[in-house]
Amino acid sequence: QVQLVESGGGLVQAGGSLRLSCAASGSTFSINAMGWYRQAPGKQRELVATIANGGSTNYEDSVKGRFTISRDNAKNTVYLQMNGLKTVDTAVYYCAARLGKTDNPFGSWGQGTQVTVSS
């Protein structure tokens, strides 16, 4: 099992920046990718960004050029740097990990951290 703990959420004005962090513990050797998802009120959870062990990244179209995902393998930590925040980015952000085979779904989740962007 893998435990994920997020931090770094908060309230920021539109155009501002935040950096989210997610520390993994437990059976971290089984992680082959980590990512960030978000869920806004009344909407389904959606992918924001993912990063594989080899460093390849994937972003949802609306955050490309504004958000950057990175990881520190030595610390088992993944980051999401969010710049140019918009009110539509307001959501609960969840850290996720994919374990085992690369075609497995992201099945380990953190508790979520609230990001609120004010106009």
C-alpha cells in the first residue's frame, strides 16, 4: 500500500501562483507514475497532470503552459507548480499514484487539498 499526503493548497487571487506537494510513503517501490487530479463543485474528477518514473509528463489542455508537474524521487514527492491561476482552477486537488503495471489505473489517492482562486 501507498499513502499520499498533499499540502500547499490555499486561497490566491487570479493570476497568482501556488505550489502543491505530495509525499508518498509505504510501498513506494511499486509506484510507476504519480499525478494530480482535481474536482470542482458539481463536476467530475478530472486529470490535471501526470509524471511517469522516467520523467515523461502529460497535461490536461487547459493547464498546459501554466502548470508544471515535477518529482523528487529521492524524497518520494511530487509537486504541482501552478502559475497564472484562474477562477476556473478552483477545486479540490488530489494526488494520485499508479502502482504495478503501467496499464493499471491510478488507484492510490490522497485526502485532497483545496485550491480557491478569487477574482
